[in-house]
Amino acid sequence: EDKVVQSPLSLVVHEGDTVTLNCSYEVTNFRSLLWYKQEKKAPTFLFMLTSSGIEKKSGRLSSILDKKELFSILNITATQTGDSAIYLCAVGAGGTSYGKLTFGQGTILTVHP
Amino acid sequence: GAVVSQHPSWVICKSGTSVKIECRSLDFQATTMFWYRQFPKQSLMLMATSNEGSKATYEQGVEKDKFLINHASLTLSTLTVTSAHPEDSSFYICSAEDSSTPTDTQYFGPGTRLTVL
């Protein structure tokens, strides 16, 4: 059975701090790893990673994948209160249709002013 | 970017009634859509895969007679919660994949908050 584990489950920081969120996975025929941010409603897409060692960046957010060690990290630098959200990691694996994802438990990030 | 809508955004119903939730891809076609359930401060739990023109595929433990899924067109999937009970109260989210460029990137609807009294 495919498995995705995120850590920590929750994190409280102050504005300006840098955070690192972790996602490890055990799946058969890995295809891709995705990060989503969920505030009050729909998860919004952040990154999709398919290749090891290639960092993806978007503003203060960046992510990288290690296919040998089976994990990914999401970094947020200079955090702001608007970064408070649930961050979801999901993995797409072969043998299932595109888009059928296995989600981790999520990391609840709270950024205090 | 790709937009997915859901309707209604929230609904309150009495126990025993049925509720239909619509999921539409607004600017792309989706042969496959997914229905999730989410409890407060928890992750998304996949309920079923909705396939246009064919039967839905349900995850283990999800009652297909209770959660009816119809994917009648390339832009619309519906989830009907039949004979709803208070334990069905939850946040239901759909997602869709752009059929023209198959990848794992899913576009999520805004969700529907269902409360069963």
C-alpha cells in the first residue's frame, strides 16, 4: 500500500522565521510528488516534482526531491502570517491513473506576527 | 489557469434526505475527476474516482450506494449523498485533471460544507 508521511504535523513560528516541512513516501513506481497549500477552502497547487535534486522555487517557497532517500522538503523563508495554512504533500504512483494521488496527513503551519 | 467550481458551497439538510453536489471544470475538459472528504484539520481522504462515461471507482470502505457519482460530461461530475445522516457531515472537495495534458497536477474545487441535522 502506498504511504506518504509528513512531519511535523504542526508547527508554530514567528514572522520572519524560516521553516522546513518534510514529506517521505513509500510507493510502487513513483511518478511525481506534489505540494499544495490549503487555507480555508480548496488546496492550491505549489509544486510538482519529478526529478531528483532539481530545486523548484516560487518567491519565498522552494522545494526539492530526493528519489534515492524517498523524501521531499518544502522550505519557506521569511515567513509571513499569510503563510499560515495546511501544507499537503501528495504522491502520484504508477499503476494508478494520472491524478490519483496519495496524500500525507498535512502540516499545519501557524505564523504569529 | 484551470478553474474548478463546486456547487453548492455549503448545504444544511435534514437526516434522511439526499444532497447533490456538482463539480465543474470551467475552462478545460476532464475525463477524470476525484472526490475527497476532509475532516477538520485533517488531510484529504479520497472517496472515489469519477470517470466520464463509465462507472466510478470507489476506494475501500466507501459505500457506492450511499455516495452516488455521475460523470455525465467532460466538464461535470456530481456526487449525491443519499439518505444523509449526521456522520456524513463533512467537507467534500472535488478535483479534476486536464485531459489534454495528462499529469498528476490536480485542480481543486472550493469544496462543499455539508451539515446533516
